Amino acid sequence: GHGVVPSTECSVGEVLDMGYIMARDVGTATVKIKNTSNLTLPFSVQLESLSPTRDRDRQKIPSFLMSSLQRTEIVGTQNYSGFSVFSVSPTEGKIEAGRSQDFVVTFSPDHESLYYSDHLKVLLFGKQTAHEIHLKGAARNHPMFVEGGVPLDVPVESLAVIPPVAPQKALEGGNVPSLSLLLLLEYVEGSAEPARAEITVGAMQSPLLAAKKAVEFSLDSGAELQRAGFALDGPRGALERGQQQRIGVSWVPPADLQTSEPPLVSALLTVKGDITESYRVLLMARVVSAP
């Protein structure tokens, strides 16, 4: 007889990021798996969110009570409707020797959240794990997004549906930022290169959006930033649908820096789309010794 080893190749790595889409919109991506062996491979697909043991596995300390290093949850925010956020088609079948199979992953969030995630597992012969892919995506109620920096919130949301405060109303009272971002810049002592960090501002492409209105953004750079040694690259601009742009921040410690008191400066990022949103950007810098 002949012993053969089933082997496959996958078109994506360990993570499939579906990116940002509008809440109640639908995004799709295709994963291609090729059978590189010389035998027919029966396959099946499993999603962690549909696991029969998930309820039992969740009888643990809630994630938001743990430190970020201890969090091991791989299934994130779920739809309020009860329908799956992520779905995959087909769920089972056979891949002939030398042939490929396309799997269509659908992302259909029904409310705003930055923490949609799931875990996709492709099994051969019903038991051998061929590929594991972490699925993630984010949904927003408005066609623009800002990302970057150190997470300041907990990636687990309450089941309570809390009506959000309209950013436009918050701004009328004196431009009060509704969200915060923290950028940590570490300058290596004696280095010729400044410390760097960046923020990404994006405008979404969606069939739910009729107008092709551009998204405008500006990061207000005051004299305090320059005195503290911060410099901005591309602090303002305009985006069409489907575009994104980075705002670069660099830092060189000023000559009169007191190392015991690293600078912490805030700047205001304003993003205008169908509404106006404001972000308080906290810039924290410190000097670290060379490794």
C-alpha cells in the first residue's frame, strides 16, 4: 500500500481582517484553499461562535475584569439580532486532488462596534485541522473611521443597547471630544531617529451611502506640541469614499526635557463627514535606553 499525507495551501494567513464597513451593511471576502496532495480531501468548516461548547466555555471570569495580557477570548461582539456576524459558504464538501475550493466569508454586523471577531477552522476528514483563521471586522454608523494608538477601552461590550450621544450636539456645547486616542512615542536614547507613531483616518465605501461627500479631517497642532518636541506630518486633508490617509507624529526630546516628567500633550482631531466627530489625541513620550 501507499501512505499519503493530505496537504493544502491557504490564500490568507492567520488573520482575515474584513476592515471597516457601515453597520447593517454586508462585506465579503474570498478564501481559497488548494489541495496540493494527490487524494480527494473531504472538508468541513467550523466557526467558534457556533461551537456547541461555547456556553460552557463562557462560564469564567468576564474578560473586562482581566488584564489585556490574560484575555484569551476569540469570539468578540455579536449581533443584537441573534444572527451570526460572520458566515462561511460552503460549510462542507470535497476538494479533488490538485483542485482549489473558494470559501466566501460574509461579514454582516447589525450595530456599531470595533470588536467583531470569530475563529474559522477548516477540518479534513472531520477531525484533522488544516487551517485556522482569526476573523475580525469593525462597523460604524457613520462613513468615517479613525484608528491607531494604544486601546483605551475594553474590547467587550455590554448587552444593553445604549443610545449614543449625538456628536453634533456634544460639539455645540463647546467642541467637547467624544472619543480619545493615546499615542505612545518611545525615543531610544542617543538615537539619530525620532520616535514615531501614526493615526489612520478613513472614509468608507458603501452602497448605503448615496452622496459622494468627502470626509475632511484636521489635527490641531498648537504651540504646546512644538515646545514639547512633537512634529506632525499630514495633519489635515480630505478623503473620497474608499480612501484612507495617515497622520504621522514624531518626537525628539527637547534639550530642556526633565526625564522624570515625560511630556503628555493633547491635541484635537476633528473629522467631518455626514456628522462632525472630535477625538482627543493624547501624545505621551518617553526616553528609553538602547537595548
